[in-house]
Amino acid sequence: MDKLINIGFGNIVNTAKIIAIVSPDSAPVKRMVQRAKEAGTAIDATQGRKTKAVLVMESSQIVLSALLPETIAGRAAGEMHGGSDMDPE
């Protein structure tokens, strides 16, 4: 069974489909996000807040999250070791 993690505000992704979790601050990542938005392959899970992490998915889609990359990575690692990812925001 695939593992799901909360990436903030009740939004959940499949950990098996994540290729990378990156910070949105660099110019190449900003260009990638802009191209994905233009192509309709960006999923905005920020609930209107500042994007702090960009998840690159296997399907060439990207997911924007308001949680820090370290937080998401910790949840993914905790899930792999049987931890809970349902901590309150």
C-alpha cells in the first residue's frame, strides 16, 4: 500500500510518487514552477500562503506547499518508519 503524507492544510500526497522536495527560492525552480503553471501541471496546495516547498512528482506535475521542505521530508521519513503524519498544523 502506498503511503500518504499531509503537506499542509489537509492536502495529502503519495510519498511513492515524489521525486524531489525543493525550496522555491532559486531561479531554476522559479522557472520550473512558472512553466508548470502555464502548462497546467502545477497543483497549488498552499491555501493562498507563501510557497515554501515544491514537490516534483513522477507524473511531471509539481505540487506547491506552504510547509518547509524539511517538514515534508521529516513527515515522509517518519511515515517510512511507521510514524504518524497527522500532527496538527
